[in-house]
Amino acid sequence: MNQETNNPGTPASPEAKIHKRRPRYSGRNPRHFHEKYKELQAEKHPDIAAKILAGGKTLAGTHRPICVPEILEILHPKPGDIALDATLGFGGHAAEILRAIQPGGKLLGMDVDPIELPKTEARLRSLLQDPQALVVRRSNFAGAARFINEEGFQGMDVILADLGLSSMQIDNPERGFTFKFDGPLDLRMNPQKGEPASAYLQKVGPETLASILVENSDEPYADAIATAIVEARERNPIHNTKRLSAIIHDCLKSMKRNDADVQSSQRRVFQALRIEVNDEFGALETFLRNLPSCLKAGGRAAILTFHSGEDRRVKKSFQNGQREGIYQEIADDIIRPSAEEVRSNPRASSAKLRWAIKASDSL
Ligand SMILES: C[S@@+](CC[C@H](N)C(=O)[O-])C[C@H]1O[C@@H](n2cnc3c(N)ncnc32)[C@H](O)[C@@H]1O
């Protein structure tokens, strides 16, 4: 008989019983995402979770919803309402809306991210007594009108879109969204679709790249950075986030820029590439164009944006809609998170909120 085979009924081999300890991170606090296993199981480590939140940080694997009281005041969801959350993320806003529309209400939820969405759906379902109260679809919000129609609705009472990335996406180095950690240069919210930023950078021409850096992120050193990227990729394809950030660093340092300028350009280049590989402006424009047909007469929409390219588009669309009589009322000005919110969650600092109410005599 093979010596290594365990017979049923006999004890497992001594080797199989040895419990392997997880390697301890060096230093006092974990620095890398994969070392943050206590944060990732916050319910088992409430003291650690409380300390991290008190320090103005977001727990790894979670997202803190922004401007919640302001959004609830604007959207005013009430029992029986039909609502769309076009960007479910971690489901923080969705949970609040779901609570407000029960009993009798229904929330349609969308997100493009196939990695986070199943976890978010499970989390939201665990809050529900009525399973029919939530319908989740992995889809781009450019397809919101079709989703609403296919669920048998003419329009929504309430629509929320909270644009950009969730903290789970930013913090996971495997997703390649940030220059702060090394990881594959991917930057896709749906890694099953389209091409990663590394493939895009391999083929884009220097003029196109420079114009994208300007259009998507107002990058002041766009020409120099685009040239540096194209020269570097000719020597070796750019597969990793750290390599791209090093190319931008070296380019700006050769122009005698300081560390703060370097970091700002690194952030803007990553943002510009992310907008491009996810066609974020295309999706937002389609969503805004279809928004009136997604709302009931008198229905309310709120959109949270995180940079000027997004806010400009929302502002223009709402203003045009009001001029044409589609919206009866729109936000006069942007609403910002309170100073207290920004202090406790610095990721809220760039958020801008706008809202619109569809005219009650509009079809
Ligand atoms: C800022 S997070 C939303 C956070 C959410 N409000 C919460 O409370 O947890 C943005 C989410 O929108 C998703 N997203 C971005 N663009 C999208 C699009 N065009 N269609 C659908 N989802 C999108 C991202 O995948 C991400 O999960």
C-alpha cells in the first residue's frame, strides 16, 4: 500500500495536522493590503477597526459613503418608492435608501465591477426581509434605461450615481488603480472587458496620449510625460504601476519639479488613463442623456462627482435640461461634504454633489 495514503477511519498524518501560522508583518502596523487581514475581518477585530476609523482612514475592503445626510435630504426616499443606485460600490448609500423605502419599495442596483458586486449584493440581501426589494445587475450605468424597462418600470422616484472608484478598488493593488503600491497596470473597473491600461499604453501615439492627459486630467506636463512614456515603452513594455510612476517621477525630476508636483502628476496620469480605459466620460454622457427618461415626473436625481471633467458634464446637462423644461429645479450650486466629514474621511475632500428634479408635467 502507498505509505502516503490515509485510510478512512485512521488519523490524518501528523504533517496534515500542523497548523501553519500566517507570516507576521514587520513593524507595528500592516502596510500592504494582503497583510491587513485583521482590517479585512473588522467584525472579529472591532478595537482595531475603531482605531483605524478614528484616524480618518477607511478599513481595507470597505468604502465609506459620502454626503449621506445631504443625499437623503435631496432624494427624500420614502416607503414604497422605486429607486436606482447606478453605482452600488460597497452599498453604503444603497443600504440607507433601502431602509428608507421599506415597506413596499424596491431598489434597482447596478455596478460594472464583477469582483465587488457579488459581495455587495450578499451584504445588502442580509439586511432585507423582502428579497423582492432588491434587484442587482452587473452593468454599466450607460444601460440604466434598459435595466429599468426590463424590470417593468416606466421611471424611478429616486436615482443616485456616485461616480468614480470605491475604496475597495483603490486599495487592492491587484486592480492597479494606484501608483502608491506595485501591481499590474490594469485600471479597469471590469477586468473582464476591454483592455488593461498596460495594453493601451503600448499602442497609443504620443500626441493622442498627451491630449488625453490634458482632456481627462488637466495635466500641465502632458507633452513631456507622454514623450517619456512612449520612449520608455519602446525600451520595455510598461506592465506595472510602479514602473509607470517611476517614469513620471524621472520625467518631472529632470524638469526640476518638486515632490508635490511629481505626486500630483502621478495621480493625474493614473486618473486620465483610468477614465480612458473605462470610457468613463462616454458612459456618463449616455447616462445623463437618458436620465430624464429614467425618472418619473417629479422624480429626483443626485450625482456625486470627484473631478472637474465629471462635474462639468453633470452641470451642463442639468442646466440644459432645466432650460428645456425637462427639469423643474436643479442645484444652484455644488454641495460639498462638511468639514467634519472631510476630517473623518479625507477621501470625501474632492466630492461635489449636484441634483435635479424632473418636471412634474414632463413625460
Ligand atoms: C464611489 S463608488 C460607489 C460607492 C457607493 N455609493 C457606496 O456607498 O458604497 C463607485 C462605484 O461605481 C462603479 N462604477 C463606476 N463607473 C460605472 C459605470 N459606468 N457603470 C456602473 N458602475 C460604475 C464602480 O465600479 C464603483 O463600484
